Amino acid sequence: MKNILKISLGLCLVLTTFSCKEFLKEEVYTQYDPNVFLKDKTGVDALLTGAYARSRIIAYDSRNYTFMFNEFNTDVSFESGGGLERQAVPFIQFVWPVNESLLNGFWNKMYQAIASANTVLDVAGQLESLDEETVSLVKGEARFIRASSYYFLLNLWGPTPIIEVPSGASPDEIEAIGKSTPRPSAQEFVDYVVADLEFAAESLPVEEELVGRASKGAALGVLTKLYMHQKNWEKAAETAKKLIDLNHYALYADYTKLFSVDGESNMEFIYRAPCIAQSGYQNNYMAHAFPPNYPIQSNWVNYGAQFRTYTAFYKTFDEADERRKLFVTDYVDLNGSEVELVEDGSGKALDNVRSFKYVPDPNAVGENNGNDIPYIRYADILLCRAEALNEMNGPNAESIDLINQIQERAGLPDKSLADFGSKESLRDFLLAERAREFYSEGLRREDLIRHGKFISGGRERGWDAKDYQVLYPIPQQQLDANPNLEQNSGY
């Protein structure tokens, strides 16, 4: 197995980092001939495993993408304390620099995943000993990994370079491509990603063969999100319906257990990152969510960095809402003192409520929790279709029915069509409802941008947010490496 991994790593390394001046050369000591080994399904699976690993947004990558980039600059939550505060403040206050190291790291991570996927596709194109259906499946997985990575890039930066490497290209040729490829037009970028996702949806099975592996539903889910990002309401509604009509997914009955280790065997997570309580493969959210001096198990850890929820957001929940139960609003600390997190005695907001959405793993090891991290849930698809139908037709019975599936799971009374007198009123409800459903999942920034309220929300919280900050700056490190890259407007 170590030899297999060496082959996989050796092939992927030449494609992973476009900003390097020279590519590392690794002499592979192995009894296998890569030219022979990679014509077998086992060898290609090893490459796919590497591509999946590079595409996983877990551990600190999840902390950065989900919270630093996509929630701390919204009306849901923010961070204070610990060494992380220095990096969090620019995102909270809309003053991020063009050379921000976390953004540059995420850019590199996604392009490493894309490079690995391209390697798999190159090898798959040369397979002669496997049947066409198997080759198509391999290509479908690789194209899904590539497309989903491009989607995450789009969410942060808009269209980014589409890197395609000719078969048999030398390391120098690959490096030259990475250093010279310009950004495509928005339409070119979207068409490219759509083609990958449509191919994946046709090629992949409905069943998730292994947890976190690409499936037909995952491809349709990312495609739905892409169309929502583009405000292509007709295609978003159509694609969401295709996913719903698979009749494979369902809302998990108990929202309070959905994100726990015990709730992982659910049919709501359409595409997820599987996590285990081991460094490098973990969900480390809870170590940042415990309030000071909170009574924790001896195998857990409480960091100085504090992920805090705004009081105003917490108060948008109905008291009967099941989703509200995953917040800690007060506790008795280790000194026996009662600590209030919502408001002080005078009614002043403390903005210190804590989201325990990822219910602490009883068997965690320090920061390492085993809770899986969902990228796309069935609830998201239901609300995407409801929103798209409203944008097309205004308030309608199907949108209300879709919303009521979410309401009922939350323990709330059904909505009626009469509750919404205009497209705008239903639109506003959906935006607020998405916040209540998807807090701590990194969807709030993209939802606010789509509704035109991201920048105005930042200003309402007192920050000098600029209109162009709906996109992050292309990292300066990438601009220095590729003179053909064009910076986003305003930076």
C-alpha cells in the first residue's frame, strides 16, 4: 500500500502547485512499473483516493472556509479571543488584504484537488483493459471532484483559471500552463463546470458507495447550487427536482441529532466530508465553540478562540423551534458561577450565544471530533427549489409545501400561501429561514450575496464594506506567479 501511495503522490505532485518556481523531483522506489500499474483499476482507485483527499474541506480548512470566509462576515456569528482573532478580525470587519495567507492556502488546496482530478482523467483516458462503464465511472468521479473544487473557487473569487494539461506534458510544460492561464469569462467558466457535473450525474450511481464518495445526487446537488449562484432560476428549479425525484434522500427526523456522530447514518447528507477523531481527518469546530470555563469531558479541549453567535440572530428563532435547542445560552462554569450568554441584566445583547450544532463527539481526542461535515443537505435542495420557483412565479403552492417540510421537522406550524402577499415577502422569509436552517454550515455569505444584502449587512454592523467585496481578492501570491491573472475589481 505504501508503494501504491508513493506512485499516486508522485504523479499528483507535478500538478499541484502553480506558484512554485521548480517542481520537486521524487525518486520512487517501488517494485511496480507505474506505466503498467496505472492501467489497472486498483491503481486508478489509488489516484482517486488522493484526489478525494485533496478536495476534502475538513479540519482547519473547514474552519477557514466555513467560518472565516463565509460566516464571520455575516449576521450569524463572529470570533474573538485566542491567536485566531488576529486573522478573524479582517474578515469580520471587511478589511481583508490582497495577500491574505488563509485565502491563498485555500486557492492552492482547490487547485491541488483539480490537478489530482486531471491526473485521474489523463490515466483513465489510456485504460484499455477495463470495460467502458467502469472507465466512465472513474471519469465521472474525477470530473465531479474537479467541478466541485471549481465551484468552491467560484464562491470566493468568481471565475478562476481553467487548467487543462495535455496528455504527456512535461513538468516544465505544466508549470508554464499554470503560470500563464488567464481567467475565463463567466459564461466559459460556468459552461465548463456544468459540463463536468452533467457528465458526473449521468455516470455516477445513486447510492453513495463509500461515505463521502461522489454520487448522482452529489453531482445534481452541486449543479443546483451553481445555478442558484448564477440566479438561473429555471435550471436551478429543474435540477433540484431531478434530485428530489431520485426518491433517495429524506430529511432526518431529529434535527438535534443530525450533526452528531450518532446521526451520521442519515439520508439527508447528499455530499459530505467523512471525519474521524484523528488529527488531519477531524472536525475541530467544537474546540472553538465551548465558552470559557465550560464543563467539558476530560478528553475534550476548549480553545481560547471563541466562536460566538449574535444575540439578534438567536432571537429570530421561535421558542418552539427544534433548531434553537442546539444553542447554549447559559451555563454553570467550573467555578460554580452562573454565566448568561444572551443578554445582561439590563437587556443589553451579549452576542455570546454558542452554537453546539456539531454535538460534541463523546470519543473525541482533544480537538479531534468525528462528526461528518456536510457540503450539501437535502434541506438545502428543498429550499433552493422553493426559492427558484418563487423567483420565477411569485408565491406558489409548491414553494410553500417545500418550506413546510422544513417547518414540520423544526416542530413549527405550517405556513400557508396566504401568509405571503408578494414575491418579496416570500423571498425575505426564505432568506431568514435559510439562516435558521444552515447556521454554522458556511452558507450565509453566499445566501446574502444572492439576495443583495451581504454588503448592506456589513454596513449595518458598523463596517465600511465596499460593493466589490462580494468577491475576495485574487491572492497576491497568485498574481505574482501568473502575470496573466486579472485581479477582481476594486482591489
